[in-house]
Amino acid sequence: MGMKRFGACITAATAVFVIFGDAHISRLAAFYGRIANPQPVLTSVSPKTISAGTSNQVVTLNGHNFVSASTVMFNGVQHAAAYLNSSRLTIQLRQNELYEPGTIAIVVVNPPPGGGNSSTAHLVIEGPNRSLSRGRSEP
């Protein structure tokens, strides 16, 4: 009998099927491997500034090469990220993380194999607005 059909399936775990004759499988080769994650690139965060003491805040991270297993380091503390697509993640920050004014480092981390850390972006936590009130003296 001659070859009647050939089928192939290529995915992250690759399986190749070669079918000869009357649908008898004469050869099955499976190659299981993991595809290396890319190194993430972080280009911006939104918002760029937040007022100190703000209650729970969502921060959007923009860039590329994000994967569903990406995490975010916010001021050195790992946060789970909500994966929207390969160029957008979000993180939820709690009020106690937004208490102190300052500039906070944000880094996206893709896990091995491959992966690595993005460059650093910054989020500014602004101090409370202070206004000086001047009393009026009347003559």
C-alpha cells in the first residue's frame, strides 16, 4: 500500500503523526520540550503618578514580550499580574503600598526557561497636597 495521508501537529509539546495505508499508524514520534520565554520589555506604566494614601489602585504596564506567567516586582515585592495580552499587564496595589511618597521601581519578570527581567519603569507616589492658608488682617 502507498501512503494515503500525512498529518502533523506542531505545538509547544510537539507530536508528529505519520499515517500509512488504511489508517494504521506506522510511526509516532513525540518530542516534548518547552519553548523559552522571551525577555520582557517594559516601556511605560499608567498612571505615572498616584497620590499617597490612595486606596486600592490598578496600574497598567505597557511593553512587549509579556507572557501569562509574568510577575511584577513593585518596590522589590513580587506581585501577581493580570495578563491582558503580550503587551499589557495590570497589577492591583493596596493602600498600604501607596502610603509613603516617593519614586517606586517596577520591573516585569518572565520565568525560565529563558525569560528574565525587564528594564525598570517608575511610578511616583506624590505626597498629600498641602496648601498654606493665610489669615487676612484687616486694618
